[in-house]
Amino acid sequence: MFYYTYILESLKDKSLYIGYTSNLKQRLLQHNSGKSTYTRQHLPYKLIHFEAFLHKTDAKKREVYLKSGWGFKTIKTLLSNYFSQTLPS
């Protein structure tokens, strides 16, 4: 079984959500159906990045890191091409 750390982008306001799960497809459906309290007001979401881990603790550590200040800088670097293509003209 894999565990996933993932990044979602709100199509409504471009905000990001970072989480981890063992079932990425189901979790994305939960977010977009409004079952997640935090993400409900930013619907809909699209998956823009994920990483797979063999151990749950590793996925959780990556989630915590990506939510930190250094983690946000890492996200900007990792997804620089994506963000440069999605910026409004």
C-alpha cells in the first residue's frame, strides 16, 4: 500500500491545500464533494502534485514540511513551470 502527500489547487481562488492519504482518488472526490470542512469554501479543486511513500509516517512528515515556510518555497520551485503557465495574463 502506498501513502500519498498531495497538493490541490482551488479553481475558485487559486489557494493551495496540502494533505496526505492512502487513497488519493477517493480523497480528491471527498474534497470536491464538500465533505472536507476546510476546503469546502474553495471548491472546486484540481490535483496539481502528489508524491508516493511506502510508510504513512513518511507521507505525514512530507505534509508537515510542505506546510512550513521552507515547504512553500519548495512547492514554488518544484512547480515553477506549472505556476508560470497558470498565472493570469
